[in-house]
Amino acid sequence: MTEQTIIRILKTFIILGICLIVLGHSLLAGNYLSESMGVHGIMFSAACIAIGVLFSLPTKIYLTILLMKMESDLTAQNRLN
């Protein structure tokens, strides 16, 4: 896989994670599931938030490290020129 493909996949996971976090929050704040399903609705909303955090945070860390590496490579290349 090329670096661009990996970055595109990671960005997709970040967007999916943020969407899951927003979905879980809206389900909790809007009382959609907590009224009809009780504790199980709250657990489902919390699971959406937890999975969203698991999708978004590690990929952000990896992308930050990757961008820092690309920046240091460019800086080193500019110093040689």
C-alpha cells in the first residue's frame, strides 16, 4: 500500500469515529434511546462513543507522527539544497 492510500484509510477512520461520537452524544442528549430502552439504550449510546474514540484517537496520533516525519524529511532536503 502506498502512503497516500494509508492516509486516505486513516482519514476515513477519523471521520467514522467522529460520526460515531456525535451519534452517541445525540442519542444520549436527545433521550431517544434512554426513554424507550432504559439502561440498554444508555449502554448502546456509550458504546457508540467508545468505539468512535477508539477509531479516531489512534489514527490521529499516527497521522501526526507521519506528518512530522514528512516535515522533517522536507526540512532535511531543503538544508541539502
